[in-house]
Amino acid sequence: MKVFSTFFRIIWKNKMNVILYIAIFAGLSLVFGAMAGDSTKQAYEESNVSIAVIDHDQTQASEALYSYLDEIHTIEVVEDNEDAKLDAFFNMKVIGIIEIEDGFEEGLYQNDLEGKITAYNSPVGTGNTFVSMQAQEYASSLSNYITLGYDMEEAILKTQENLALEAEVGFVSKEAGKEYSQYYYYFLYLTYALVSICIFALCPVFIRFRQKNLRDRMDCAALPAGKRSGALAAGAIIFGLGLFLLIILMSIVAYHNIDGYFESIGYYTLNVLVNLLVTISIALVLSNFIENTNILSVFSNIIGLGLSFISGVFVPQEILSEGVLKVAKCFPTYWYVDVVNKIHETSGNLVLADISMGLGIQLFYAVALFALSLVATKYKKA
């Protein structure tokens, strides 16, 4: 009983880190859930924006750049004075202003474009940054063709042909562009929170009980080693169940009135439970190799953020390259996200067989990591 109560006293001591990551998770879920009406594909499409372009150079090259920007954006007329520019920003007439400075064409011939294009952003946004990059890209391409020996007219034609070849964003998933529900983001970002919470809550407990001086004192006590291990296991199980129930309860409170939630909550719940076993096993393994709890935040960020970015939590799997996806499949987080995506894509028509592979691979990782932890523990005792 003493071991069991100590288990939760140590967790309580680290409660602020647990609360912090629950708050981060809730914040991410709310922000991206509120944007759930936007499709993934739309979020990555190039957009036409309103800008102003002021040409101080008045040369063939500057006119070509003006024409290029006019083709891909809407150019509004803004007078070349400070008050007019501020009024255009204040009235949201434009999101940015591009000024082609004197000496622009001369700079192309000298391959020196520094200070030849000036960009001004709206005080309430940074949308002009991408437009500025497009202008710089056009000028750089033009300068390169001139350096290769093309005259100005030929260089302009070559640059237009080059930039006309727009790169296509390939979507791996057939469901790319589909709208996502609010609770989809809740369960998607949950895996990041679980990793961090389990590391900050459980690792300090396991590290403390594995310290040599404390272990030697406990070996002299009347409580057998088996019962101590059982008390620690019981503590981890109760903590995991409590965390699991809190997560599901939060989702019910937040999303119970959204269509489709109750049709899919059973599968989401199963996926969360399996992934929770994985994250607890990760904490067990990590506690065997760390002796200082002050560096847990480093490992939490590396593991939590690293797995989330490569596996499709923060960057959708459908826009990740094939090479990245092949690497991601080596990690359990990928299969958690894969199950979440399949639950979403089937819209209530899912059967357990559809996600059995993802669940099975996660269970395999949980067992493998737990076995690795046992081996590491025995090795350290030896």
C-alpha cells in the first residue's frame, strides 16, 4: 500500500506538466476543430490576392515582372505616397505592396538583385510574403537566363515558360480535400498529448523507484519484490484508466451533439486505448535510460513532436512523400493516425476488420516495448 500511495504522490508532484499538455491538446483540438469546414486540399492551394505594384524602373524587365504578377494576382492601383499606401492597407484594399526599384534591370545584368525589389506587408497580416517570394523567384530566373547569354526578350520568354510549369501537389489519399469533423482533430492530436503526458507523469515514478539507494532499502523491507512490482503495475493501470476515461468524457462533453460522433466513438475509443498502452510502454523504456528527471522535457519534445510530424499528426499523411511515409510506417504513431483516418473516411460504415491491422501493429509495439523495458531493467540490476 505504501508503494501504491507513493506512486500517486510522485505523479501529483508533477501534475503541472500533465495539466500543461492536456491544455495544449485541448487548444489544438479547438483551433483546428473550428476550421474543420476547410478541406486539406484547399489549405495547400495557391491563392489569388490583391496587391499593388509600383514600378520605379520603367524598363522592359520591370514591365515583364509587373505583367507576371498581374497574371497570378489582382493588381490594384495605389498612388506612390505614404498616405495612399497606409489607406490601402487600412481599407484592406491590398494585402501587400511590391515596389520595383530604380536599377532593377541593371541589377539583372550584374546578377545583383539586392534591394531591387521591396515588399511591404499589411500591418494585420503577412500574406504578401509569398507574393514577394514569387517576385524574387521571377527576377532570379530572369537574371540566370541573362547570365547564360540570352538577351532580355529571350530571357523573359524563357522565364515565363519556366514559371508556367506549376508544381502539382500530389495527394496520396483518395479522400484528399474531404472535410473533417471537429472530433476528428480531437482524436488526431490526442496521440501527441498521450506521449507527453505519460512521459511526464510515469517516468519520474519509475526513475525514482529504480534508484539504487531506494531499491536497496526496499530490498531490506518485508515487502516482497513481486508485490512492489504489482503495486507499481496497479498504479500505472489505474493512472492509464483514469486518463483514458477523462479523454473520452471530454470528447463526449465537447462533441456529443455533432452528427456521426456516436457512430464512430467506439472505434476511436478502442484506438485510444491501444495507443495508450504504447505510450505507457514508451515511458517504461525511457525510464530505464534516464536518471535525471530534469531532462524529460527534451525527450518528450523529441519523441512527441518527432513522431507527430513524421507520422501525419501535424502534417496530413496525404501530402507526405512516399519516402517519408515508408519511414513513418516503422513507428506506432503512423498506425494510430492511419486508424483515425480510416474511421473518418468510412463515415460510420466501418467494420473492425478495416482497422485491425493498425490496431494489431500498435499492440505489437506495446508488447515489444514492454519486453524491452523488462530486459533493460534486468540488465541494470545485474
